[in-house]
Amino acid sequence: MKFKLAALALLAGVSMIAQAQAPAPAAPASRAEVKAEAKAANKVGETKPTDAEKTPAPTGKAAKASSTKSKADVKAEATAANKAGQVEPTDAAAGAPTGKAAKASTTKTKEQRKAEAKAANKTGETTGAALK
């Protein structure tokens, strides 16, 4: 046990000495130096691409997102189409029922459903997932 502790301490000391003797990284260039380098590179034409130039151009829906119409024009057209009955609600367009038809209707009262569930539990007709 003492040998392991001594070896560990020796290893820690050697690693700290080795780290202290490692050469320090060069100091970062000052803002003025970076500006001078950029100015010289611009004159020669050797500029690095910016982040905006590195990113690819948008494709698909993102590329088509720009419009020549103003927001007010689009709203006016949509309002006119709604009044004329040319636009269906989003849910109806997808085939989903709307309004009162969307709600599940039942002919049983809450007490009747509770009684049926209680009876099913007693006879063992329900599964564990139904009880959760």
C-alpha cells in the first residue's frame, strides 16, 4: 500500500514538472495585427471566406420563401377567398371532422361507464395497460 502511494505521488510530481516545462503557446495576435493582415490579404485577393459564404445556399421551401407580395396583400387575398368560400379549414382539408363532429359522442352516462369498468375489473376482462 505504501509503495503504491509513493509511486502515485512520484508520478504526479513528474507529470507536473513535465507540464511546467512545456513551451507556452504563442500569444494571440492583437486586433491591430489581425486588421493589418486582413487589409493586406484583401489587397492581394487572398481573403478567407466568411461564415455566410461557407454555408450552402438554401434549397427547397427555404429557397422559395421570399415573395413579391406584401403581408397586407396576402392577408387581403386570404380574407377575400374565405368570404367567397374558396378556402376550406385546415382540419377539413385533411379529412378530419370539425366542430361538434370532432368530439366523441357517447350515449352512456359517466356512472354507466364506471359500472361497466368495475364489472370488467372484477371478471378480469381488462389488461394492465387499460388500468394505467
